[in-house]
Amino acid sequence: MTVEKTAVTAVAGLMALAARTAPKARGQDEILLHVLTDAQIKKLSRAMSDYGTKHGLGFFLRDAKNIAACDSCLLVGIRGDVSVGINCGACGYVTCAALEKAVQKKGPHNTAYAGPNCAVRMADLGIAVGSAAKTAQIHNVDNRVMYTAGSVAMNLGFLGKDCTVAYAIPLSASGKNIFFDRTA
């Protein structure tokens, strides 16, 4: 392992810490975190390539190459179907009880994420992802927030069965940012 890879892995841990301690609605923490192992990174890259090929989505293939080349990768997900209990209506339901009832009825889906999700929880996820990416930037680690890798990682079960939405933040330390000048 190179000194850079060791440092990047340490930064992934600091990013997880930043995501964990990021502000959350009503102080309720539904964030899920996982730093991928090298074997999981390879598995994720292959699954993203398979998904992109199967669905004709070239940007999944492009992102799979970035995942394969990264030094580490943090997954940030959330139990988004757990309501906050404030009846704000942002999820599209009049009450949190109505959202919870819809969650109980949800079945199989053919999309990257399964809804419905509490909009306030989605904001919590965004704040956690932003805090993690900021931490990578502070430590000069190249990174990119990827819905593609997060959704496939979630469906591979890397964040557990309760995760409803996830993002991946692959990390790299090299002479040139691998997440810049991407093709496809």
C-alpha cells in the first residue's frame, strides 16, 4: 500500500466522522455509513458496468471506471422512509402518518431508489454528503459525489436492508484528478 492510499483511507474515516456529526433534523440520526474494502470497490465497479450495459446508461460505465481506479470510497446513505414527525408535507403527503402508511404499502421497484422518502431526511442526507465532501477537500483528496455508485452499492446491500437512498464518494490521490476530463 502506498503512503497516498494509506492517507486517503484515513481521510475516508474522517469523512465518515464528518457525515455522522453533521446536523440532523430534530437530532435524529438515520445516516448509514460504510467505507468500502478493496474487494467491495471491485465488486461495485463490476456491478455498475453490468447495470450500465443492461440499461444502456453510458454514464454508469464511465463512473464504474472511476470507482475501479479510486483509492477508497465512502458510502453515505439514509433510512429515508423514517418520518421526522413534523407534518411538513414536503414528501407529498399531508401528514407523516400518511407517509408511513405509504411506506408500509410499497412493493418492488425498478428504479435506483425506492420511495417514498421523507424530504427532511433527504435534506439530512445532503448535509451529511456535503460535510463528507468538504472534509475530503480540506485534506486535498480528489473526490466526486456519485448517485450512480451509491444506488448500485445500496442495491448490493453494502449499507444494509434499511437504506433507501445512498451516494458514494470515491476518493483519489494522484498527479491528475481522475474525476476530471471524464469521457462518456
